[in-house]
Amino acid sequence: MAVLQWGTLIVCGLATVVRIPDALRGRNRTVFGILFLATLCSLLSIPEPYSAIDKALGSWNLTNLILRFFVFGMVFLVGVRLAKGLGAAPARRLITGAPGRWGLAAACLAVTVTFLLMDTGGSSAGLEALSDEGRRNAALVPFYAAAGRSYPAFVSFVLLLPLLATIRTPLPRLVRAGAAVTLVGAAAAIASVPASFAPDAWDPARMLINYVAVLGYVLGLLTFWFSGQIAGPPYNAPATFRKK
């Protein structure tokens, strides 16, 4: 799985670098922020950099908790940007309105409480080693993981219908391809919640689902951007992919 971890980091890093010129011009800086956070989260998911950073923080796996909050922030930005780009006002209201705020607050509370209830001593990327350290940890780690994936799953669920609607429109093929790739990422993000409770033998499949979610969103955003670069007006001007 090291190839998958480092491969995801490289993809996210390259996508971020590609977007630097636009960000410097003040264009779609939100997308650059999303890709930067995706790169940072990918880096913190790799054992070597994770251990080095967590050691500096006291070796209590605090890095993992911080990573969860980074993911929440990234997913919020993804949801808002895609809902706007897809012209999905109801989805945007769900993400930025009371349901989204309560969902984000509940997810933050759940990961914090479960983290504090565990014995988190000793750096372990993904908290893999903690599930073997006592009955309490073994019981709480899956709930901690599910809590960390609950908000991304909520945002992904909200985006499902707008993404499906975009795939079925007569928009340029690259726009529809971007929606299709993003849809795969959204489906993987939703599936990651029940996958948190899968047996240990399913760890490779569970990790694959998590990385497919990240890559789906990153490659989807990159495809949307590329479609705008090669398209003529009005597709490359407004912040929407909807057909006028």
C-alpha cells in the first residue's frame, strides 16, 4: 500500500503545482486551497512523515486528530465549490446551512470525544497499532474512523444528485468526465463509513476505498479545470459548469 500512499501524494502535489499560476492571478484560489489541503492530508497519512511530525507533538497521535480537522475543512471547501460550479443551489444550502453546520459540529465532537477516550500513546499512522492495544482501543478505533469519515460522507451524499445530473447533460465531454470521476470519489467517501467497521482482513480494501475517495475528488477537480482551460466562452469564464 506504500505505492498507493506515495502515488496519491504525488498526484495531489502535481495537481497543486499545476494550479499555482492561476492562484497567483487570483483565479479560483479556493480550488488551489483544496488541492493544497489534499496534498497535506496525503503527506500526513504516510507513516514516515506522520511519525516525524507526531514525535514533535509528543507521540500521542495528536497528528491524526489534526488530520481529521484538515480533512473536514477540505471537504467543506470541496462541497461549496462543486455545488456552486454545478449550479446546485439546494446542495450548497445543505452544506453551508444548518444541516451542514450541525453535521460538521457533530463530526468534530465525535472524533474529539472518541480520541480522548482512547489510549493514544505511541505514534501510529492511521492508528493501526492502537486497535491491538487493549479492549477499549479495539472497540473505539472503528468508531473514531467512522466519525472522521462521516462529514465527508455527508457532503458526498449531498453532491450525488448534482453530479449525476451533470453527467446526463449535453455539456462538453471533459466536464461530464470530471463529474463522473468526482462521482466515483463521492461514492467511495460514502462507502468508507461502513468500511470502518470491516474486519482487519479487509484492511487493504478499506485503504483502497479511502484513497479512491481522495483521488476521485482531486482528479475530478483537475478535469473540471482542464476543461475550462481548453473550452471557449462561456464555459471558461463563469464559476459554473451548467449549460447556459
